Amino acid sequence: MAKKIAVALRKGGSGKTTTAVNLAEALRQKGQRVLLVDLDPQANATISVGLDPMKLDRHINTLLTDINAKVEDVVTESDFGMSVLPAHPDLAETEGGMKATQIGLLKSLLESVEADYDYIVLDTPPSESYLTVNALVYADEVVIPLQAHYLAMRGLEDMLKEIIKVKQGLNPKLKIAGILPTMVSKRTNIAQTVLDSVRKAYGDFLYPWEINFSIRHTEASLAGKPIILYEPSHQGSEVYLKLAEEMIKEHKV
């Protein structure tokens, strides 16, 4: 049965999509069967693996709007072999019309393919959203990518509150896998100050690794590849592979 991992934070530009895409690829390179699910109407994860959402006939919005659509018919494979449930800008309109009674919809849709994968990695919108809540209701764990910047702290606090709310209600098994510092600039005092604050307040959840700021992540996304494939020796590539190893180890316990 697949382990479901949501990558979430209520703030854009935090490295959320980069983390989702590279975690999925890292797990795949470790021999795991992985499905990457893009729940963001901006479709950044879809684009980051080399797929053009505007050229896709079927995507996750198809599943949410067509009762006859099947997940296995919508899953698309990237050029490098990643199984992806892609997003589309139409998802924004669908999400806008969603109701509180539909927060279990994603779970009902994906249960049918769980046996086909070892991991299902979900990229979520960078805002309060029924799509994010759907992901949290469905997930086993949440990875929180935290940009090493003061403004990201508010997003972290909001995300933790939302996780607690879901855990106390619709998904008691939900847990925080960890907080992953991203876009860390060693040249600024701000980054170290933020990391010290997070370590003091949420030290039990903070991963022992961090993703340094690098333009290479943007270049990789523009090339439609995870950084792990674009530049295997990159510092970020090494961290995501370590993160995957840790998750696999914990999953086997």
C-alpha cells in the first residue's frame, strides 16, 4: 500500500514544488514506484517534469469533473519515466466551486491506484484551499519546505495549525514528516536567524539538512527536469536523495 506524502506550506516561492518534484524523483531513483500528484492550478510541478498542461487532454481536473474518468487513464509519464497526475489551470475554477463536503474527494479518487505505487507525493497550492485540505485528509505525512526568510515563518505557523485541525478531525493518523529549510543563503544573517528560531520552536520536526539557494533549481525547472537529473552532483540533489533514504528507512520500520 502506498505511503502518501503531502508537500505543503501556505506561501509561494518556498521551494514547495521543487521539493515535491525532487522528493518524488529521489524516491524513484531508490527503486520505489512513485506517483507525483499536482494539485496546484498553476501546474508548476507538471511543468517542472517537462509536461505542458495546455497540451494535455486529461489531467486531475478531468477526474474532479468527469464521473466516468479513471485515474489510470489520466496518469501521464514524463520523458524520464516519472508517473504524474498532472494539473491544469482549469483546476482553479473547479476548486472555487468546491464545498466542505468534498474534502474527502481526493481520497476516494486515488484509493483505486494505491496498490500500484509505493509512494504518492502530492504538491499542494501555496494558499488556504480545499485542494490542500483534500491532500491533508488523504496523506499519511506532511513535508513542510520552509524558505529561510522571516515572511515564511507566518506560513509555517498557519500550516501547522491546519495540520493540527485536520489531525484532530478528519485524519487522526496525519503526522509531520519534517520541516525542510529551503533557499538558504549562507551569505545572510537572516537565514541563520530564521533557522535558529525554527530550531528553538520546532526543533523536533526540523530535518538535519537544508537546501541552499541556487539558480540551478530554476534552471532545472525550466528544463523540465528535477535537479537530481539536471545536475546529480548538486548540493540540493544530494539532500533530496538523503531525504528519500530516510523516508524509505522509516517506512520499512
